[in-house]
Amino acid sequence: MVLTSEHEHSSRWAAIKSIASKIGCTPETLRSWVHKIEVDSGAQPGVTSDQAAQMKALERENRELKRANEILKKAAAFFAQAELDRKPR
């Protein structure tokens, strides 16, 4: 709505304020939505929603893998020490 009715107002901010009051949100919220749409469509530079979601998923996976790696290191150290402490037959 902002992008299509922007020409009817003196500025983009005026259009955002007008539409925000009609749809029941704050102008800043609507401004951020418009910005996100422009980034996602390639009209503005920035990280798209898809890229942000993929980055978040990769960061979560990285944390899980680091946690698993620490567990494996501790288990390996435990079993290595147990092997050293074992009495020869």
C-alpha cells in the first residue's frame, strides 16, 4: 500500500504515517516492513529474509556441532585415560 500510494503524499514518511494509522500499527513498524520488502525484492541492498533465515539455521547447526565435538573430545579423553589406567594382564 505504501509503495502504490506514495505518490499521493508529500513524502514516503507521510504515506507511511497515513497508512499506519489506518491499519493499526506504528509508523516505525510499517517503515521496517516496507524496508524488508524492498530488500527482499532487490530494490534496496541488504540481507534478504531468506538469507537471514539460512544464516540463523547455519549458526544453530554450528553451535550444535561444536557442542557435540566437545562431548566427543571429553569422551575420548575419558576412554584414553581409562586405557592408561588399565592393569596389564
